[in-house]
Amino acid sequence: MVNILSDEQIEKNKNLILSLLRKINRPGMDKLIKFLKESDFFTAPASTRYHLCCLGGLAQHSLNVTKLFDAKCKKFDVDIINDSILLCGLLHDFCKINLYIKANKWVKTKGKWNEEEVWSFKEQKPLGHGAKSVILIQNFINLTLQEQVLIRWHMGLFEIGHDERKYYFSAINKFPETVLIHTADWESTTMLDDI
């Protein structure tokens, strides 16, 4: 396992995220921030192998998505408050907190088997992805309907089966900015997170 983010960058990301969240005046925000500080949010990977699979990857990915989502909302003059941009961008993958674990796996490289340390995960709350983030965040703060929809659908059609697509398109009809957070997440995953 390679740590591609320095300890200094991980700490910088932590401080930036905490300072951004402290700007949001919402009941329960202090408890949410306390939870984040006590969790692995700032050191967890963003994924097991797809993007920012390294220490601090989840926080870096969250910042990348927030930056892209903010720019897209401004570009398209979306009716959304800054608090919502921050909450949706920074917390869209809240479901990944305390999910990843280090594990050893046998990997065949150039015809030779080697044991390598990799990221794995242990799902303890099988509630889906976007929906799980919404549910877990609301244990601390209330989200607006717009925030719930954006976080729920941030992965777009990648998370759903054929029958659920009607709900996704209904979400887009009600909050077109759903497409913006989805594309910000996808662009970050495929373009920015490969540092």
C-alpha cells in the first residue's frame, strides 16, 4: 500500500475541512464535527482500488468534489446556498467513514505470487451508498430536501438498477443540480483523484 498523500497534506486537508464545516451554523454541527475528528474520515482511503486508494484519500476526494461542485453551481447559476454546497460536497461519501480496513491479499505479479497489504472494507450497515450517507448524516444534523436528494443521487445511475431509474430522473427534474454533484463526483474520481 502506497501513501501518496504526505502527512502534512492529510493534516492540511483535515484543517481545511473542519474550518469549512465550522462556518455552517446548523444545530448538531458541533456533534458532527466531533464525530469526524474521532473517526477515520481524514485518514481513510476514498476506495479500495478505484480512486485515491491511499491514506487520506477520502478527505482529498471530498475536497475535490466540493471544489468541482461549487464551480459547476456558479457556472450554471444554480439556486443553492453555500452551506448546501459544502455539506453535499464534503459529506457525500459519509457512508465510507469507519468502513475501510487494511488486509493482506495474495497478488500475482509477473508470474509470482506475493502477499500485499491492500484496502478492504467491512460493511456493518448495509443501507446502500448515497442513502446511507443521508441517513448517517441526519443522526447529527437535519438536511434540507435538496441536500438529501443531492447526496442520495451523487453517484447517478451507477448505483441503481433499472427500476430505480425513474426516481433518479424524478430527482433531476426537481433538483437539476443533482447532475452537477454527480458529474463533480465522477470527474474527481476519474480525473482529479489520480494524483
